[in-house]
Amino acid sequence: MLTIVVDAMGGDHAPACVIEGAVQALQESNNRFNIILIGQSDKVEPLLAAHNCNELNLTFIHASEVVTMDDTPATAVKTKQDSSLVKGLQLCKAKKADAYVSAGNTGAQMAASLFVLGRLPGVLRPTIYAYFPRLGEGLTNIVDVGANVDCKPEHLVQFAEMLTIYQRYGAGIEKPVTGLLNIGEEEGKGTDVLKQTYTLLKEADKQERITFLGNIEGHDILKGNASIVVCDGLVGNTILKFGESIPGFLGTLFKQSLEKMVISGQMSNDVAALTTGMFKSMFEPFDVEKFGGVPFLGVDGISIVGHGRSSSRAIKNMIYMAEHMIEKRVNQHIAEVLSEQ
């Protein structure tokens, strides 16, 4: 049976929502895996006592320290050895657990995952991706979204390769298609790094390591012609944060407009309610909590990170993502493919 370590102290709403998410995952799955909650006992145990956990595959381990959102990655790894982050990953390294899940400090988790777990054979740099909606079926993944700001061409190509492997084996996409985010579609566009990356991606396509569409622009992301969008972490993180702001921004404008129309008598309350339901349905593809979190691709182990604002539902789905990564053997496939090169 799989064992998943869950960081009880990770996230803006920890530990309450983390405990709720872990309990929900075990209840929904009928105890098909084990969960180890790790965190500060004085904060976690009173909340655990409020849940009926006697029949759940749930255990707790005390960790005296907490890695906060303000801690730098280096500080977190070097000076907080008894934190839920470091101790949780050490359980995975010692093969006492199969995966680690947290909604805490992303940079610190990446640094700790590299320090404790190491890299898969052949991996230059681990990376992290994000989900974006698209027209038609499926989803688009953008890589990198913040783990690697200063990228070399060979890094960007390997990000595309690792995400191709993930989509093929983890998402069931038979032929993932990669697009390089640029300021124009023509081959000669962009910086020297982007031009070199384009050349290397074409070569990777010839070797059938990826399927390369060519350069794409910002307006192509939501069209869905490419299931993988490659860019450096600065660009990717900017797009991600902008995308996350869209539902809230448009929701505010929608609410203001709707209220004016109802007050002025241009729209009845019944029609307003129906319109509101349609609006909410339209933005369901932007719901990141249905995935919960994403794995660090290239790390020699399963390390799943979620948004700091994660709810109990997001925590639950992060746990399912960890289980999914293990069952689909994504890391093994990445290691096999890259070692062959």
C-alpha cells in the first residue's frame, strides 16, 4: 500500500484545511493508501482529535519547525532540519514513504527536494509546470512557471521532453505537441536563447523525442494547438499569475454590471440567477483546485506542491495527484528516456 506524507504546516490555511483534506482523501478512497501527517504537535493534534480518525490509515509525526513563506530556500534547507518540509522529504528518501505533498513555500520545497531527493539520472534541472484551459478537450501545460528563471536552451528543451513524457504516460495524451513561446511565429524571432532553443527543439523533433509545432505567441496559449508551452520561469510565472487573476477580475465586472441591470429593471432576478450560473460554468476550466498541485519534474522522488491558498479540496486532490504519479511511473519513464540520450 502506498504511503503519502502530507505537510500539515504548509499553506495559508494550515493546519486545519490540510487535516480536513487528508481526512477527506482517505474517506473518499476507502483507505486505499496510508497518509502520514507531519507538523507541530501542539497545533495539529487538537485538530486531529476533532475528526474521527480511528478507522483511517492516518498517522502523525511531530516536527518542531515550520518553513514559512518568508524563508529563503537556502535558509529553509540548511537551518530548519526539523521542519515538516525536510523531515517529510527525508521519509521519502529513506523509502518510508512514496510521495510528499505540501502547499507551502514553493522555492523552499524545490530546494529541499533537490537537496534531499536529488535529481533523476540525466536531468539538468528539475522544473515545474502549470495547467491552463484551452478550446476543445484537454488542457495546456506551461513550463517553466517559476522554478528556473535563467534558462539555457538545453534546459528549455529538456523541460519539453520531460513534460512530453508526463503527458504521454501521466495524462494519456498519445502525441503531445510542443510550442515555444516567442514574440512571433517566424523561426528567426526572439533572443539568442530562443533562437538556439528553436534549433534544438527542431532537432529533438527529428529524433522523435518530442513533436515540435514551432514558435507560438501569447494569443495561442488558450487556443490549444500546443499541449505544451515552453518558456523560462520568469515569463511562465507572469503568465500564470495573470491567468489566475482573470476569473476574479471578470467576476467583479460581471457582478457590477449585473447589479446595475437588476436595479434599473433591465433584468429580472430569475434571469440574473440564470446568467450567474452560466458565468460560473464558463470559468470552471480555470479551477486549479481540481488538480490540487503539480509535481516537480526531474526530482528523484514524488514531490507535489500546491498553491499557498489551497483549500481542503485542493489538498485532497494533491494527494490524489501524488498517488497518480506513483501509479503511472512517470519518474521511471523520465529516467529511462533521458538515460538513453
